[in-house]
Amino acid sequence: MNVGTLPCRHAVFSASCALRSAPKLRLHRPDTVSFAACQYAICYHVISPEQRVRAIMSDAFTQVARNIGSDPAAAPVDPVLQASRHADFQANAAMAMAKALKKNPREIAADVMDVVQTDELIDKLDVAGPGFINITLAPGALGGMLEEQRADALLGYEPPAKQTIVIDYSAPNVAKEMHVGHLRSTIIGDACVRLLEWQGHEVLRRNHLGDWGTPFGMLIEHLLDLGETEATQELSQGDLNGFYRAARQKFEASEEFQTRARNRVVSLQSGDAETLRLWKLLIEQSQKYFMQVYGQLEVRLDGSEFVGESAYNDELAPTLEELRQLGLIQTSDGAECLFPPGFSNRDGEPLPLIVRKRDGGYGYAATDLAALRQRTQALHADRLLYVVGSPQSQHLEMVYEAGRMAGWLKPPATAEHIAFGSVLGADGKMFKSRTGDTIRLSDLVNEAIERAAATIDEKNPELSTEERAQVAQMVGIGAVKYADLSSERTRDYVFDFDRMLALEGNTAPYMQYAHARVQSIVRRAMASHGITADEIDQAAMIIADDAEKALAMQLLRFATVIGDVSDSLLFHRLASYLFDLATAYSSFYNSCPVVDAPDAETRLSRLALCRLTARTLETGLSLLGIRAPERM
């Protein structure tokens, strides 16, 4: 193919070839590229239709402003694309631009259309109402874009520059069972890990265990009362709550036990070898239990990321000393504090971040500061993510501000609180068992799998026993994760097994069934017509029917959605996209015969759409930590 190249102020060259046959190129800033002067930049990579149209229209509005004799900076040139019932997009900037330039908006719109004229991507432009520009895309161009997306390992998404990212999440307490309160941090944190690793970042996971403090005095003494063998057996069976409750009851009932526990705390903090050995035994047994729960949830925690509060003990004094030398520490009521600006109590008094208490002990604020200091100074993290419940918002913001005051947290490094709401029961209160107890996370996951198994047995008894068990595992775990991630994370959500396991609506089972359905259709077509996967993956993608076009538009949104989610870490937006994609596929399949397509070329094209849909669904679900079964 002979590609003519022209000088271009936005790239080294511009390519004048048609979009359908354009080479795979990269466009790093699609929102600023001039498509009138540079139709297809050599730096091009698969971009969504919306991004391309926005660039084309933005350039056209800029050109019209220049033609009128106005500085484009003085008039709005962002086309502000919106959905339209009458076209694929609608550009609304003509009215605002006309007001700024004191012109008729319909005349501005007509001038913009003259500049754009015919483009390989845009099939038709027309003016509606006071100056709206309706934009209809060329189906042939969409086929070419889909072929580019299909050929790309990341489905058209171009990741940003590699960063070192520390993600702090899950964080259960030693000698306490994981309960439903740990669900959101673990699942959301795992989704963050999966997405950012998929993008190529260096992700450092930190499971900030509660493994230090005064409760360990009573826990160690209770362990000694039971005997190491019996205590280890009890802990290894996962009854951490029973162990903790028994220790607490002794502490509340016996002054003698209280004295022993307090003395044991002193021994622990002073580094007594025997006390440290027993403390490590508690941690080891707890970590084994945590790993069992993580295995049930199928999250990417393997034990190497256990970095508890105790890991920062040696850093507490140096952290405080550095803050002193920087002149940031003030004494308040005997405690050494730091006062980040902008924070006050109910009386309007400055709110302190207590680094060292008046009794000489360090609180969790000191640990958090030491962790932030270590992550920015030793690990050289570019981005710190704290997947912690919303009630900790003020505390974390104070820690971040303290880090900025100390010079530890400075550009380009950032710290973000990935806040989330609570899990509620049907009564709108905190989710608990019928007896009022906090629900164990392992019990919740097991029940989800059992319920999923019952549904699978009823819906598809043809599956083998082994396959039904595997699918039930995927569906049960997927349902729990998707119910969480499809809800806006900053809000509370109601935990409802019936809703989350439904095969209809915005649920994991519906999405998983959609994937399995697509794969079944492809297998049937391949078997019926003797088609190979390679033939499908090399087929031209021809977009002719409206339902094909609607599906194509959804598929080509993938990169844009991933870019948004990677910045916001609001995973409900990815879940909504997957639901829209599955819905568009259902409409496509109902309107466009695939196995019984009218001719071989159309059949291969539609099968290629099916394959790309399945791959996109599987990729999106995997980023949420959910597996997509081939059969269901």
C-alpha cells in the first residue's frame, strides 16, 4: 500500500491513506490532534470513535473561528459530544461559540460542516434545532477500527507511563476472623491490583495487618494458659474469634489475668525473646487462616504482602525525630503532635495528629506516617492507594497533609483514599447473621457457592459433576464480587443473595452467561460450517446492520472506559460498560443471524464480532477478579 505522507505540526508525518487500510499507529493525545491538518497521525493507536470525532470536530470549530477572524482561544471549540436519538453523536458547541462571536449558531454549524465535509469516519452531518450538529458514522470505518482493536493485545487501550504503585488493602487483625467488614477492602483492592498490573505498572501490595498493641498481652497469656499445642490446634481450625473472646472474657473477669497481660505487653514492647516467639506464633496461625479466606475469594494475595503495623516499629522514632527537626512537632497536653492546616474539631480548634502519646507510646497515626515515609522515600512510589472505609477519610487526609508538610509526599507522587461505604442487610443496617453476629467471610463465600450450585444444577443438568462444581465456584464468587464492584464504592449497598445470583439484570451471572452464550454460538458455527478460529480472527469485520453498529460502538468504547476507571478507580463504571456490551450483543444476536447468516462473508464477520465480544467480556470481568466460564 502506498501511503502518502505530509508534514504535520502535531506529529512527524500525517498519513493520507484511508482509515480502513491505515497502519496501526499511535495517537498519544487524541483530544488535541488536528485532524484537518493531520488526518491520521503516525503516532496513532486504536482510539474510540467518540475520541476521533471529538478531535475532528474540535479542529473544525477551531478552523471556523480562525476563518471568522477570531482567536480560537476566545471562543469555545470543544464540541461537547452527546448521544442523540437521530444520529450517533451530537455536537453542541455552535450555540456557545455563536454567542461568544456574536454570530448565528446555525451559520456557525453550517461553516463547521463545510470544513469537515466528507471524512472516512463520518458518513453524514446535518444541522438540527438552533445549531446542533448531528453526526452519523460510516459503518465501513467502524469495521476497520474493530479490526485494529482485535489485533491489539490490550484491546486498543494504550497504558500510561509505568509507575510504582503501592496499594494498601484488606488489613485484617491478627487473632480475629475475617468478616463481612473486610469484604469491600479486599475485593476493591484486588480489582485495583488487577487493573494496574494489566496496564504494566509495578504494583506493590501491602496488607497492613493489625499485629501490634495492648491486646497481644492478653492473647499471649491466654495462649500460655491453654498450652501451645491446644492453642495452635484451635487457631489452625479457624476459630480465631473464639480464641479472642475467651481471652477478652478472662481479662474482664480476673484482675490477676489483667496484671499478667499488662506485664506481657511490656515484655513484648521491650523485645523479650520468648514473648516475641509466642507473638510470632499467633501471627503465623492467623496468616494461615487469612490465606485460606483469600484462596476462597480468588484474590491475588499470596502472603508476601503481609506488612503489619509491627513492620514499622523501628521507623517510629526516626519518623518522629525527622518531624521534630523540620519544626513540625508541637507539644499538646503532654503529647507530641502535628497540626495539619485546615483541620479542626467541633469547637473550631486545630485538630492534632498525635505522633507520640504522653505516656511515651506511639499510636496508629505514627505508624501511618512511618509507612507513608517508607513508601515514598524507600520504595519511591509514584502513587499510594489506601483502600479503606469512608469513616477514615479525615484521618488519612491529615496523614497525607502531614506527608506534604514533611516533604515526603510531593509531586509527582500522589496519595489517594479509595473510600468505600458499608455492606448492609435487607433492613438497611450493618449486615449481620440472624443471631446478630458479624458474618464470617468464609461462611458468606461458601453460601454463595452453594446457592450458585443449586441454580447451575437446575439450569444446566447436562454439565458433568466436576464442571458444575467449577462453574458454581466461578458464579458464586463472581456474584459476590460483582455485587460489590457494580455498586458505586463510596455508597453503602445491600447484600442480597437472590439479587446478586440472578441470571437477569446487571449481575455477574448474567455477564458470565452472556460470555458462555457467545462461546457456544461460535462453537456451533465452527462445527456446522467447518470454520477455524484463525479464519474468524482474520476475517474482515463488515458493519452494515444497525444492531451490528450498536455492538461495534460498544466494543470500541472499551479503551475509553478503562482509561476512566484507571484514573477514578470507580469500578462500577466498568461493570456498567460490561452490562451495556452484553445487552448490545443480545440485541445484535436477536437481529442478525450468525450461524445461519445469508452468506459466508457475513457469517465470518459476525463470528468475528462474537469473538471480539467474548474476549472483551472476559477481559473486563478478569479485571474485576471474576472468571468467565466457557459453558454455563
